[in-house]
Amino acid sequence: MAKRLFQWLAALLAVFSLCIAVAAAWLWQAAQQPPEHLARKGRLVAVEPLSSYRLRDSEVRELRLFSDSGLAADLAIRRPDRGLEHRPLLLVMGGQETGRAAVDVIPDTRGAIVAAISYPFGTVPHRNLLDVFLALPRIQRGIFDTPAATLLALDYLLSPESGIDPGRVELAGISFGAYLASVPAVLDPRVERLWLIHGGGAPADVFDYGLSKRVPQGTLRRTLSDFLASVAGAAHLGPEAWVSRLSPRPLVLVHARRESALPPSAIDALEAAVREPVEILYTPGKHVHPKRPEVVSQISELMFARMRCPTAALSC
């Protein structure tokens, strides 16, 4: 009886391992083809209002945008009652758990219009590696769709239908968003300045750093990190492949002096890829998180002080 049970368990483990190997191979193969961002963005064909509410001195609208490519993107827009005369618009790609709720986290927009998108892949199940693996097809498709969703949001925000009529547009990638924001910024020349905040390059290094407590064995952890970076499209979407193409438009990098989520190699990789004009700023605390309102306030101060300037130059 025990022998049969052992044989049954061994067969089940072999089938499970084969399924994992096949799924991993499929995910890796799917990541080899560069995404067609502009084709996936398509043409904006419908806008669905989701909700509206008051937030301190602002009106917030939540919308769902639909493209003729089948892409859908959720967007929130926060308009202050007293906007700046030159009507700057900041589109935020925030942390993967924050999404369009980033407009609520910012304490004061200083008269700027702020919009934020939700990522097409939803929430990543961080706590269990098996749950993460099972969610990888959804996450991969959503990551690849994120630049297109951002471009679709820009099409709406700059259309007469939005009622915004911005004087200029800036794009901020914060934390996870800093890894993807370079793509839509480069592809859409209407973005006048790009902010990469508490982000870096070298995605495999970031995965390795984040997995250090869960996967103590170094070789296994690095193999898994390289696989995850490949599946996430790091070769096609990583900032090192795009950020140098933003020039001559200005770029602002904002690092945390007590960075708690990124290894130094990731920050070094990003800085090595940038081209002038670039400004490098620092916040005094740890990595940005909605539960660290002091960090959010520090970042807001840096951004909106510069957005009050009538142009998107690095200084005024």
C-alpha cells in the first residue's frame, strides 16, 4: 500500500513538474516578441463614466476607456477648483497596487491637474510563489498592455471630449511605474517631461533582491529572477532600452536616500542609460508607499514645485 502511494505521488509530482515546465516555456516564448504598442493602443472608441466625487479642493472622475483593439484602461482625473493658469497635467503611473487611486494619495496638487491609470493586470499575489506563477499569464499580458493603456489615456486626456485642455503634459512613473513609463513617454512626443521616481533598471537584479528572503539559495534565486524578468518583457520594456531616446526632452530622476526596495545595481543601471538633459533629486526617507505619507508628501513637493513653472524645463 505504501509503495503504491509513493508511486502515485511520484507520478503526480512528475506531471506537475511537466506542467510547470511547459507553462514556463510558453511564458518565455510569449515574451520574445516585442509588443506592438501603437497597434495595441488602437483608436479610442468609447468612454464609460464609473464614478465621481469631491476630494478636498478637487473634483475626481473615474472612467473606463475602450479602444478598437480590444484594450480597456481605467483612469482617474483630479481637477483642482483653482487650477494654474498654464494648466499643467500630470499623468501618474504609480505602484502596482495603487493604480488610479494615486490621485487620492497626493495631498495637494498645487493647482495642477492629475490623472492616474490602473494597470491592466490587476493585483499581483505577492504572498505565495505558486499563486504568482499561476497569475503570470495575466500579469505578463497586462504588463505588455500597460504602455498602450497609457498612450490611450493620453489620447483621451488631450482630446476635446475630456474637457481638460491642458497647456502641457508630464508623465510620472513611480516605483513599479518607473519601469514602464519610459516607453509611452518616448512614443508620445506630447509628453514634455518624464519623471522616474524611486525606480531603477536591471529588473532581474530587483527580482533577485526582492526574493532574497524567500529563496535563500543564490543560484536558484538568480535563475528564477532571470526567468521572471524575461517573462515580464524586460528586454523590450525595461527603461535601459528606452530612456536614452527621450532626449532632448527633460528627464527627472528621484531616488530615495534610504532605498528599501531596490538594490544599488538597479539604480546604477538606470543612471548609466540616461542622456542629458537630466536632473537627479533625492527624498530623505525610504521607498515610496501609500502607508508612508511623509514620503508621498516629499515627492509631491518636488514635482509640483517644478510644475508651477510655466515651462517644463529643468529649472525656472
